[in-house]
Amino acid sequence: MQRRDFLKNSFYTCCGVAITPALLEAGSKYNRYLLNGEVNPNFSGSSLSVDEYKKLCDIAIETAKKNGAEYSDIRICKNRNQRIGTREDKVQYISDGDNFGFGVRVLVNGTWGFAANSVLNESEVIKITEKACEIAKANSILQVSPVRLASVPSYIDKWTTPIRVNPFDLSIADKVDFQIRANNIAKTAGANFVNSFMWFVNENKIFASSVGSFIEQDLYRLWARTDVTVIDKTTGEFESRETFTQPIGMGYEYLLDYPYEKDVEQAVEHTKMKLKAPSVKPGKRDIILHPSNLWLTIHETCGHPTELDRALGYEANYAGTSFMTTDKLNNLKYGSDIVNLYADKNQLNGLSSRGYDDDGVKTREWDIIKNGKFVNYQTTRELAPLVGQDESFACAYGDSWSSFPIQRMPNLSLRPGTEKLSLDELISQTDDGIYIIGDSSWSIDMQRYNFQFTGQEFWDIKNGKIQGMLKDVAYQGNTVDLWNSCDKICDESEYELGGSFFCGKGEPGQVAPVSHGSSPTRFRNINILNTKEQI
Amino acid sequence: MKLSREETKKLIEKVISFSKADSISVSVSGGIKENIRFAVNNVTTCGSADTISVGISSNFGKKTGYIELTSIGDEDIKKGVQQSEEIARLSPENEESMPLLDKNQTYLNVNQYFETTANATPSDRAKTVSYVLGKSRERDLISAGYFETEDRFTSVGNSKGLFAYHPFTELDFSFTSRTKDGTGSSKVHRNFADLNRLKIEELTKTCMDRAVLSQKPIELKPGKYTTILEKMATCDMVGKLIGFMNRRSADEGRSFFSDKDKGNKIGEKLLSDKVNIYTDPQNPIAPTTPFTGEGLPLFKTAWFENGVLKNLFSNRYWAEKTNSPVMPYPANLIMTGTNKSLEELIKNTDKGVFVIRLWYIRTVDPQSILLTGLSRDGIFYIENGEIKYPVKNFRFNESPVNVLKNLTDMSKEEKVIGAETEYMKIIVPDIKVEDFNFSTLSDAI
């Protein structure tokens, strides 16, 4: 199956985090950072040794220099994707494969050139590097403001995602069994249809640049989910729910530790409840968003508008621009005083966590929104100087050896409340609200201002108590009003990560994995729509 | 890596020769894609990727294993074949797996290869962009866009002797122009197999005129309006609708196209009787590969005739199980229009709204195919047959079924690209519909 077909089926619903707490590991899920240093044993892209790769990298950089490049880098990448899908008791697809190749990026006369090839050898490296330089020269007739790069030290280093169980060490049969077992549980519980899938990714890459860096990285992530559908035979209506598993930068241990079967059972039970649930009455209500829903809201309302390339107009032809233009930096009151949103490319289990970005810049943590105020963008070496900064925040990423690295979203999360507050306490303090779990359909405008989100489950809260389930709920508003209406954030004991494998950006389109952490959060007086009444 | 028909055939035969499985299917695709990007009236990034991809599917009975390779050395292939066989052995039986197609397949003759596109150089692309950026500066606008050309092939073969090969060229061109005050914006987007079909000057003028016209929009109350959807907006409505037309989902009762009594709605009149939508791989403006990934021939297929649902797409397994015809997923879509111009549609409208493009379209309710999304790149108020003034963007909550049911008029059809249906070639007219539901205002431009 082609990735595109897969996306057609599943792109709209990226999954979130569980309602049940303590899914990842014991102890605080907040504020734990990776220690650098665990290292992949070897680069398994092909049969070459590290020294041979080094030599090929040197050839690219030398060739670029000879052809007039003031800067050059080369990425040699092997991306492995293993996907397994089942439906009820049947296997739907199993696929596995490596995507290997290299790309050379050069800067000639302040203009970028880029070329890539799946065949790696000395003569191809020379040919491709020359081609990149030729393109840069052809395009430089259009150049009106030459690219200037923020400075970067040179690094010789290795970095790997800390995983306990390498998913690629487990047999396909084990993974199929896991899914069929989950599907059977769903059928037994009363689901009419059930699909499961698992997706494992290993990104193995070497980066070398004319600055003198040589960086090897070995990145892992996975995504697994079960979707159940229940049909009400009398009315012909159907409802669905997904497990609250989330895509995450972990090994297979994530699935071993996750209460998967319990989540599947609950998914069926709650889907049945949803079929019988009353349709929501539209109007203004308070909402409590669980991290499994809030991650997507953070992604869309804070992640995208604070991408500096968007704000400057680089993405105007596709993804759009941003309402958070550069004149708003350090001026915009984005949210209430308790709203602190921070970026962190070292966050434990984060999908965009790594040691270095594709500019060869060391990753770090920084504030985007501090005490409600907009204080920083996401940047690359090319973008940082455009807002007067001399250091990049390390957000460059190319999703393949054949993709030009562009600015991509880091893990971007909401800091938990500083005062002790559990989810139960927050619900008990809410008079008239809706508690929303899981993400589903969403839509937001091209400047990331006006939005509409739904969810997987909606629970009616009256006088501090959950009354029962609602359906057909969507919440609608604009970014600044939403975050300024935020009045309570649960503490770090409720903190969880959500995320997506498929944040789309750029032309040709590239996808990037990214995580967003939060604790359950309350927003006051939000416009609730009834999705069935809209038609 | 661009391989000829003969080279591809040899490569596939080599892959098959390493096979120890009951049967094996091999797909090969490759070639070169090159692009240039621009933004803020300046060149930004670029790319050139030379790729080759081999998909190997090995079968033992009803067990299948699939792998993908991007290297084609003998050792890589041998290892790949073995790997796919290992996966197949480990896999449980898939009751829905179908036997391989045999070599007796007849494919439509499709010309999708044009030297004009294949020979485009970095300089050629830069010159095209230079024209757009020149006009952009001249008209005091800020423009961003993308231009890509590709020279590629796709093929499939199997151990039953099936072999199909299709070379093609494609180009993708789009740009957005915005006014300097940030209150006006418009976009054009086209793709063709033949570079000669790309009318840069005309597109540039259309886009920039609309960007200027859309400046400083006025608030219009949300609600239901007589609405003219420009082709790029129609494209998304039609493309999204077809995406829901899976026969199995319908037969199983989990789709808009389900029918409680007879399984699905084939034969029912669901749309305005003006609506005719079909697929034709040989369409000269939207030619497509004449076969599917498994080597199944694609053919001319009607989806809607005079508003009546004629077919739902269905794979070989479901077709056999339900004793219904195999209907491959549509490779392109053509909606028949009229001889009218867009200007005529506007002229014949007393009061209404004209939408250039839609954006960020998501499903709210699959059962009614209720979609939500936004207008983008220009939306205008029409009164007494004239565009009066630009209005602020809206969020819409609307179903393509309603849209095509409430359709009252159309222009001549043309090949365009919408915001979210880029994976399919679509030819559509501008359409005029009653009661299009705009739910709220959106400040974004």
C-alpha cells in the first residue's frame, strides 16, 4: 500500500493520549530530559563503514567548494518504515522497507542549490554536488536578498533515541498477534468493525557540513492504534472511537506497558454510550481539554503560527502565513498569565527529539509564550538572523534524503500549573462545562486564528460532577480569545504527551513527527457547536 | 533513475528469478523530479531528486509479504526478495488476498509523456518564475510559489507473466500573490503532463487581478448564500465526495452511500440532474497511468449520470464476494460543464457570493459527508450580476452532496487543482449552488 493511500484513511485522525493516567512510566512525566551519549553501534544504511561514509562526505564538500559554494552539507539517510494492519481477524497489509539515499545542499552566491540521488558512490556524489551548484547558479538570477546563515560550531558526535525494546527485533507474527488479540476483544465487546495498525520508523542519518561537523543519528518512533465502529441496527447510525494510544518517540516498550486491551474494551463501551448519548445543545460553555485533545489545539494554535518562515511569508503559497507577525514579537498578549508554552527538542519520548537538527545545530529548550506573552519563534540557521538572532533554535528538518531541510515544529508543550490540581479536582470546580478527550476532526485557517475542533468523547459536567456523555460536539473560536480564557491548568502529575507522525508543510510536501505535552486545562465560555445541526 | 521499458522488464524478470515463493508481484517506479520554490518575491529553496523504488510482494498461498527497495544492485534485490518471503511466511493467512492477475490484460493506450516537460532545465524554470516575480514587483504585490517538473515511469510485473509499463511527464505550478497591506490574497494552481498547456501570462494576470480585487474585505453576515464556486473550489467538493464512494463501506452500512434495504445507493438519484461525473484515463488534458498497482486495467467509468449514482469503487475481493463489478479507485475525475463562462454565471446572479478556493477541509460527520473548512484566496459579494466588493473569509459547514444537489448552473469545465485533492487529476466547471452554508466569519487572509 502506498503511503498516500494510508494517509487518505488515517490522516484526519491522529491519536492522542490515554484517559487512564500513568501510561508511560512511573514517576513524573514532566521535565525529564535526555542525556546525550547513548550511541547507535553502526550506521546500517548500506555495507559501507563509517570511514567510507566520511570519505564520501568529504568529496561532496570539496566538490561544492570547487564549484563556488560558500557553504555545503550532505545528508546520507536510511529511513525504515514497517507497517502492519489488521481488520477483525485478518491481516490487511504488512510492509517493510528501507529508503536509502543522499542529498547535497549548497549555498552559492547566497542562493540555495539542492540535489539528491538514491545511488551512493564517489562518482554520483560528484555528479549530484555539481548539479546542486548548477541549480544554485541558475536560480541566483532571481536572488534579491542573499541567504545569510547564523553561526554554528562544528560537532563530531552521535545520538540515538533511548529505547528499551527495538521494535525491529520483534517478529511480524508477534505484532500481528497483538493486533488480532485486540481486535477479538473489540468484537467480543460488541464492535461491528475493528481495525488496528502499527507503524514503526527508524531514521538513520549522517550529516556532514563544510563547517566541519560529522554527526550520526539513529532515531526511533512508533504509532499503533485500534479503531472500533458500532452500528445501531435500528437507526442505521454509527459511531466510532479510537484507542488513546499516541505516536511517540519510544521503542516497543510503549505498547508492552500500555493498558491496550483495557482501552479497547472501553472504546467499545463508550462508543455504545455515544450512540445513545444526547446531542449537545449549542451555546457558550466552559471546556476542560484532556492532553489527548489539547495536543492538537496546541499544535494548530501555537505550533504553526510561531513558525518564523510562515510568519515571514515563506509558506504563503501552501500552508499559509501567520497572524503572529514579527511586529507582535514581545508585544502580543497571546494568553492569560498562567499560559506558558515552550519548545523542547530534547523532551523525553518526544517525536521531534534528537541531538542535532539538519543544519547541524545542537538542540535545546526555549520559551515561545511566557506568562501569556509571545517571546520567541521557531528558527533555523537561515531564519534566525531575520529576527536579529545570531543563533538558531535548531528546527531544520528534511523528511528524507531527497527533501530540502526546512523549518519544522519542535516538540511544543504547555507547562503544567504550578499549584497542585488534579483532573478530578478541576472537574469538581466546574459548574457548567464539557470535558473533551481524544482528538478527531479539526480545521483552522491559514493564519492560525479561527478554528474548529472536535474530539473522541464529550462528557457533560454540571455542578462539579460528570453527568454523562454528549455527542456531536465541536468547539470553535480564535486562538487569542481561547488562550486568554484559560484559567486553570492541572499540575504535572497529569502531564501527558500527544502528537502526530504527519505534520505537513512545504513544497513538495514534507511530513514531520512532533509531540505536544500538557495537563488537563480549562477554558471559560467557549462557543460550542452542534455538528449535526449545522447541515 | 529513469529506466526504459526494456530495462524495466529485465529488472522485473531478475527480481522474479530470485523468488522461491508461490507467486511474486513486482512494481518499479523511478525518474527525476526537479523544483524551484519562491517566496517574498525571491527564490528560496529548490530540489532535484533522482529516485528508484522497487516494491516486492511475495505470496505463499494466502500469505503475503511486501517490502520496498531503493537500491537495485543484485545483492540488494536478492536480500529484498528473501526479506519479503520471510515476512510472507510469518504472516497469517489473509482470506481476502486474491490470486495474481495473469498476462491477458488489455490496457488503454495513453500518451502522458511530453518532451516539452521532460527537457525543462533549471534555467527554464527560473525564467518562468522570473516572469511571475517581475509582474509581482511591477504590481506592488508579494508572491510565493512552486514550480516542479518530472520525468518518470511506473510499471508492474508478476510471476504469471503480467507486465505493464507507463512513462509519464508531469508539471505542477502554483503561486499566491498577496497585497503589501496583507488584506488581499489569491492563488492559482495547475498541473499538466505537457508544459505547452501552462499559460503563464494568463494565469499570472488572473491571480494578481484577483489578489488586488480581494483587498480590504468587508464583513458579510454568515448564513446560507447563493454561491459560485470557482473551479479550484469545485474541485475539492467533487474530489472529497468521490473519496467516500467505497462500495464495501456502503454495503457494510457505514457510509452515506449505504442503503438499509438494498445495501448501497447505486441507481438512486442523489444529485442535481445536471451532474455528470466520470473517469477517463485517456482524457488528453488529464491522462493517467492506464493500470493500477496490481496491474488491473483502468477504464472509462461513470460515477454519476444526470445525478444518479452509477458506481462505487470496489476492489477485486469485494467484487467477487458480492458478485459485483471490480471498480478501481478513480484515476481522474471529469465533471461535464456547459459552454458558459464564469463571467456569465456571475452576470446571471442577483445576490450571491463568489469563492475562489477552499482550504483546510475536514470531515465533521462521515454519515452525511458533512465537511468543514474555510474560504481562501478571495471571496466576493455579487449583486445584480456584478462583483460588488470583497468580503471576509468564512468557515463553511457543508456537504458536497448538498452542494451538488443544489447546483443550478455551471461554466465550461477545465483542468485545475484544489486545495486538498492534489493526488487526483480533476476537470470541473465553476458551479453555482443555492444555500451554501457559511457558519462563521474568519479573519484570516
